[in-house]
Amino acid sequence: MKKQLLIIFVGLFVCSACDKDKTDKPYVPIIRCPDMTRNMDTINNYIRGNWEWVEEYRVTRTFQGWVTPNTPGENHLSLKLYGDTLQFFTNNRPDSFYNFRIRLLSDLTNYPDDSLPIIYYTSFYTGMGGGVIPIKICKNQLLMQHQYVSSIIGARLWIRK
């Protein structure tokens, strides 16, 4: 009986050591939709809805590469835009609420050449503390270009849920 258990244990060990699917494969980024645009009418048409964060290309002093919700230390993020309200969720729990508007960056800077469309958001409760994120959009993808306004967060891709 002990000999049979030993044979079974060794067999399982050998089989698990031969598993080829456990090799680390490089991350393959999601292909961006070819019709992604900065057109204000298109943005206003597609922006509202539920979005899920899928990837970010991050460049810092110590790291350059792709970060996803499966990256150790990262969270599952989702975003809900409805009416003029923006709601972030972390690991499926409500995280923060904001009022938002889609604007041109030139509306804030008064420089006519600042033609990037942005999500401009403020505290839902106080109306203060505005944030600015340049964006691009297509029907099923939202690209929040944090790299324009942050030295830590890169371009985050969200997919419509």
C-alpha cells in the first residue's frame, strides 16, 4: 500500500513539473480601435456608461512597461459615467464620486493651442479640487491619457462593460 502511494505521489510530482502552461509569457497589449478620436461630439456621444480598466503603459524612473489589474499590487478598477456624475469603483466597491464635464483644455488654460478634449472633474460634495485628464474614445474603448498630467500614471485603457 505504501509503495502504491509513493508511485502515485511521484507520478503527480512528475506531471506537475512537466506543465508547460506555467511559463511566464510577455503581456500582449490590447489593440486600440482604429477609429479612436478626440472629436467632442463623438466623446459626448460615447462617454457615458460603465467602463473597466484593462491596461496602462507606465513609465517611471524605476519601471517601464504594461500594468494591468492582474499585476501584483494593482486593483480592479471600474468607472461609471452617468448624467454629470463620475463614480470610481475599486475591487467592485464604490471608491469616489465626482461631477464631470467634457471640455477643451483651452477652456481652463486660455491658450488656444491647448485643443485636447479633457474630462474635468470636481468633488461631488464640495465642487472643489478639479482634476483634468485628456481623453480619446471610440465606441468600446476609452483612453485616459494621464501621462499628460501625472508623472506616475500612464495612459489607461478602459473597455466598455
